[in-house]
Amino acid sequence: MKAKKTATEQPLYKNPKAPIEERIKDLISRMTIEEKADQLCQDTIGVDPNPDNYSLDNPYCPTCGSVYQFMGGAKNRNKFQRQAIEETRLGIPLLWAIDVIHGWRTMFPVSLAQAASFNPALTEKSQRIAARECWQDGGIDWCLGPMVEVGHDPRWGRNVEGYGEDPYTASQFAAAAVRGFQKDGRVTACVKHFVGYSACEGGRDYSYTEFSDRALREWYLPPFEAGAKAGAYTMMSSFNEWDGKPIPANRALLTDELRGKMGFSGFVVSDCGALHRMGNMGYTSNPLEQTAEALYAGNEMAMGDGLYRNIPEAVEKGLLSMETVDEAVARVLRVKFKLGCFENPYAPELPREKTCILPDADELSLKFARETMVLLKNNKKLLPLDSKKFRRIAIIGPSANEIHPHLGQWRAAAEATPEYGETLLDAAKKFFPKAEISFARGCAGWDYRTNPGDAAECEKAVAVAKEADIVLLCFGELPWMAGEIKSRRDICLPPGQRELIKALSALNKPIIGLCCSGRALAFQEEAEAMDALLWLWQSGRRAPTAAMEILTGKVNPSGKLPITFPRSVGQIPIYYNCHGKITPEAHDYQDLQDEDGPWFPFGYGLTYSTYKYGKLKIKKTANGLEAHVSVKNTGKYDGKETVIWYLSDIEAKFTQPVRKVIAFEKLSIKAGETKDVCLKIDPKRDLAYSLPNGIKILEPGEFVLSASRQSEASFWFEE
């Protein structure tokens, strides 16, 4: 008769009091190579959210490392987790992953809009709420975000998921997002896509990328390094290639750079199906070679293709060492232990009303939307609107009575939530209760082909506008016009919208443009017909209310562009931190000779206030340099001003950008108030630059510092 096991005979890896590294070592020693391979695979359950939908193509494997894109809710998630815990030999819990970019049920502004706020603290708060909702409502403990790629081509659809064209700004928001997701300790972020994915030619998604060592360090790596330093547990490798090798098989980047130089200690998951797509890239179609090269490179988990179940054969044939396999498994298990998955594998099963769109989430969604919107045009100070002057308001356009344009892509569980949003029409009725409000769609759809129904809709809109004192024109992009595999060859408005604007302009009525978009658009000619233009982005569920607050003057707009708006596609790529004025008369943006700069530059944004910058003063301190500038609100409205600090290195042994952002600060300044802004400059951090090999260089020489391009001063640095 066998003796009963005592408590002391409990496997070490199940002892919560034991050090994590000892638990990892013990568990790995008990695993078969097949179990190790499973831990490095991310699978699905069925082909849709239905938890009962099994398929031959997507079977559920309870010994896999992770499940992704499961939308069956916490209760059903726990059923499958229970199989992994109670019905497998070792009882290793699964990680549950899904793309949570800007909210779970409460939709906050898309990432590009968040960057327009220049307020990373709001991103941190919103991602904490997103993590809370996805864990308590859906049982998700692995958020596949933030996306931190620096974008220089607005045709690329995934700009909407990133934080704009500036590496420093993107880095600040990347770190904030990671801190927010991981603040409560039960959810991990996943910084993606490592690296250079946004360098795709012509903005074409899933396309060839070409970028130098220098571009890698100057533009693409900094946000990932910021995410790593913020403590991200995971990162996602990208589809693209660098220096002749697909990223998932690029050891120079995934191991030497990411782990060696950046100190990243988590694990890397591939993008969906990226490993087998290496064959499409002309690299290798052999599954064993794909497996061995990716794992050796430092890509620990394979998403969606089950390719790593070839690991046992790869080891047997000498293509992989067991040491490499064990190291990868250890990295995955380490995250599970850190998240407390072994001690608390099950998600809370709470009613939705106790987990989603709670008052604090709703309030933050509105507050965030207020700070993202950018006022691009305000002729004759039409805004804020005098409600007494305009008593008949026409609300016209395809986004006037739609919720979707405000929510953006990757909306997770938002649409399964009854109260997931509002419309501009509904918000206008609340803010103009005494006005006569009329509505017309204006064009049949958002199609870039000529739509037969547009002419009739346009005619109706003109008739409505004729009877109004002012027109609120609601237009732009739908969410699915931007995002993954949503690259565009042009960034103009659809034909129906262009014709609508042309027809309305002939009426000589005041027109306020309200543009929803997930990227920069180019419609300078059509914008001439608008007396004011407010860029709404895709700013979440409370965007319509925030827009009306700005139009009526309840809120003073404070958003600034995190990307450059070109005049036309011919100016692309266009970004503020370009290199080299070849001729003395050239300006910051190296544009075509017959054009005068961009439509709107990086950092542009109007307010209802005016801000006067004082003389910039720089002094040496014991730890470096210190810059001071005063900012006075000389307008009649309280407001918020973002002071963006630009640095120019006048001469260097390796040419530097015309200017680059080294810091920013958003200030609340009351009408008539003056605030002193101080910037502490660390020479090694702010004045140094990276050589192509990654070595940092700090040279003596002349520098120019600018505060929002309003006040500047030159100084000489000598070590």
C-alpha cells in the first residue's frame, strides 16, 4: 500500500514561498521536451469567440503556453483554464492574450490621438483601467499592446496604433502605457512590433523594409527601450526584415540588442503566423529551419501557427540545443510566476456592470478626449460659438449620426457593450437645447469609388444647410479605413465627401469642420471652404461630448499634432526631425520647391488663448545645464499649453537632425497667469547621440535649444 503524500512532498514549483528562479528550475526539470515545446506555442480556441467552437484547424491544447483572441468571457475562460490546471500532468496555467490597444469595453482615444494630448499620465491611467476591465470582465491577463512604432508615412494604416513621428514622444507614451497595463500586477503589457515595421516602403503594410543602423537607433529603437525600462514583461517581434534577415530570426536584434544592450528580461512572441511567413519572404520554407532559427534568435513564443511543436525533432536532428529550449521556456514561465498565475489562475466571474465603464472610466474617457482634439483652423475667431447668434444648426456628414467613427480599430469588447458610445448629433442636441437642429448625411458612404447614392444625399444636405445659420460638417475616415492591412495609396477624402464640401461651400454659410481620422489626411483645397477645423481623431466613446465642449468654449482646446500633415501625397515622407539642409534657404521640411512646407507641422495646434514666451535663459549647474523660460497666458481663457523642448546640434562628426524633441511639459495656465518652466539638461542623455554601432558619443560644440519654437538660445557645451 502506497503512503499518502505529505505537504512537504509538494513539488517545489508549486510552493509560493520558494524563490521564483528555484521554482522555474524545478518545473523545467520535470517537463518532457513535448511539454516544453507546447509552452512556447500560442494557440486559439476555435475560429471565433464561441467557447464551444472547436475546429480541426484550431484545436485547444491545454498544455500550450497561451491562448489568444478568446472572447468567451471570464467564466468560459476559466473552464478551459481548469483543464490546464487540473487535467494535465503538471498543471501549468495558460496566459490569455488579446489586442488591447486603447480600451477593453471603455474606449479611450486611439494611440495617435493620445499622443496629441502630450499628456502621458492620461495614457497610464487609461491603460490601467483597460487592464482592470479586460482581467475582471474577460479573464485576459496579457494585453498585446502598446504599439510603439515611429511612423513617417501617413499612408501606413497602423499609424493609428502608434504615438506619432517623434521617437522621444513615442518613448514617453510607451513607458506610460506599460506602467498602466502592469500597475496592478495581474496583467502584462506587450510592446510591439520589434522593430522597424513602420519603415515599410510606400506605407504598404506587410511590405519590404529598408533602414540603416543609424535609423534603427535614432528612430525605431528608443520607444522599445523605454518600454523595456518601464518593466514590460513581453514584446512582440515584427513581420519585416532587417539586414537581410526576418526579424523573428534576427539574433542580432532579438538577443544582442534587445537583451544584451537594452537589458530586456521578458520573453518575445512572434506576430501572428510570422514564423511560417519567412518562407514568403524568400528566406526559408523549411518548418524545422524556421523553428530552429527563430528560437535561437530569441523569439520564445510562436503565435498562431503551432510551428514550435517541431522543437523535439529540431533538437533530435541537432538544429537546436536543449539549453536554448530551456532558456526560452524559463522566460515564459518567469512571466507566469511574476503575474501570480500559479497561485491565482482563475479570473473573477463578476457581472459586467461591476467591471466595465464604471464612473471613473467614463470620466477619464471624456477628460482624455478633451485633450486629444486639435484645433487646426479658426478664421475670425468663429470659435467658441456664440449660441445666441446661431439658432438654426445643420449637422451634416457621414459621421454626424454614427458612433463607429469615434471608436477606432482594436475596440476589443466595446461593441458588446450597450452604452459603448454616442454620436455628434446627440451631443449637439444636448449642448444647443434651444437651437433648431437639422441633420442630413450628405453622402451615401465612405467609399473611395464613386457612389451612385452620393448625389441624392448631397442634394438633401444642401437643402438642409440653406435653412441653417451655421453648418457643422462631420466627415473623415471610418475606423476600418485605418489599422492593420489598411494602407492607402492616397490620403485625400472620398469623392462623396469632396463633392459635399464643394456644394456646401457655394452657400456661403459658416462651416465648422469636425474630422474623424486615424491618420494625417491631405485635403487643403476642401479645407479652404471651412471657417474652422477641429481634428477629432478617433477619440473614444465620449468624443462627441468633448467636441461640443470645445465648440461652445466650455473647454479650451489644447491638443498638438504628434505627426506632420502633408499638403499632398507627393510630400511623403515628411517629418519634422529630418536631416540636413542642403542649401541655406531650405527650411526644416525638405519639401518640393513649389510648395511652402507642410500643411500643418508637428506640434501645431491652436487654442482660444494666446501664450507669450519670455527670453530663454540657460545656465550651467553641477549636474549639467538648466534652461528657464516664462510662459504667460495673454488671452481671456484659462488653458493648457504644451512646452515642447527642441534641441539642435549645430555641427557633429555624424550629422544630426535639424532638431529633435528632448522633453515636453503640459501646463495649466489661467488667463493672465505667468509660469516659469524649467528644463534640466543631462548632457549624456540629451546632448549625446548614438553611432551606427550603438556607442553613445558626447561631443563639445554649439547647440541651440528652443521652447516650442517660440523662444530659443544657443549655448556651447564643453566637458
